[in-house]
Amino acid sequence: MQPECNVCGGRRFGDQRTRKDVRCLQCGSLERTRVLQLVLFQNGLVRPGMRVLHLAPELGIARNVQKVAGDGYEACDLFPEKFSSLPVRKMNLVTDAEALPSSHYDLVIHSHVMEHLPCDVTSVLFHLHRSLTPTGVHVFSVPMRVGHYEANLGDMPEEERIKRFGQNDHVRMFGARDIAVTLGMVFRLPVEYDLEAQFGADVLDRFNIPKKVRKGFTSNSVFAVKKDEIRLRGG
């Protein structure tokens, strides 16, 4: 069976850097985008009338979520001028996360955003989670290497930043080996990550989710954390 993109229905895929046949040539979705689509829609996390905060929105996901959620959908980005086909308001998470309203959003979505923020992302994650309603869900993904967490907020040669963090505008990389003492100290995360257990191999084959990203923590792992699954509590 020819694989298809669950974001747009496209059936043609191309290479993304060294990764073969992972980018949808119709909408540009990557492996993590299609996993995000699965988590949001196969698990029924998107419903009519919801208030949704979507940071650095992927256009295909944005259209699909907005179509269901309706007027409660809100897209934000540091550079809203990049988006010509989607209303996006400006938000700088470093300075603006603290001002988010409490208990307001039913769903908060961000994928590969935290690596760009030149600050302590624990605070940003806390405030995003604080903005959830009591039944809200925080859905996110971060870039992750096999090894350990690393960050550098200071000056660094561009080549070195690309080598250590993957892009010249990244300041950190999460690590699969120490996720329990990084993200796992903010949220209650699964001890093991297994997409096949969640969705089945046939579904993952159909939507072109490579076998090597299905088990274990990777840059394509998408977490769905409920409001009460935060470990940070007031005194």
C-alpha cells in the first residue's frame, strides 16, 4: 500500500536532509508533523468549540485544528509576518508567557519551539501549562538526541551551534538518556515511548512514520500531558 500524509492526503514524499522520503511534497509535513496529527485526532483531543493555543503553527495542522475547533483557535509566533494564509498574532514566549491567562485554553500545541528560546524553558512550559483549563491538554514535541541534554544561551560560532544543536538558531537539545531529570521533572512522562502500542504498526505504515522513530524517545516523540500531570506545585 502506498503511504499517504494524514495531514493533507498527499502520496508523494521526498528527502529531508539525510532522511529519505519523509517530507510530504504536497504540504511539507515531516515525520513529527504526522505523529502530531495522529496524537491530536486519533486520540480525539480536538473538538468543536475548544479554545486552542497553537505556537509556531504548522500550516497543515493549523487548518485541520481550526476546521474543527472554530473561532476558539488562536495561532501565535515570534514572526507572524511569515504566515500569509493564516491569521497569526505576535508572541515572544520569553517575555509573554507569564502574561497568559490562567485556566483559559482547552488545548496548547507546540512542536520544536523550546529549542529556540534563550531562557529557562521550565518557566515557559509552566506558564503554558498554567493556561490550561482543568480538563485541558498540553501537546508538544522537542528535538532530542540519543545522548544528554545540552544548552548554551551565550555567543557561539554559527558552525558550532549547528554542530551541537542542529540549527544556527537553536540554543538547546534535549537528550533521551536524561529525559527523566529534564522534561520529566516538569511533567509526568511515560517511562517508555512506543507509537506502535498507541496506534498500531499498520496505521504508522499507512502514514509514513518510519520504524526507527516508533519506539524510544526521539525528536518525533509527541507528548500529550493533562493539566494534573505537572510535577511543579506551589507551596
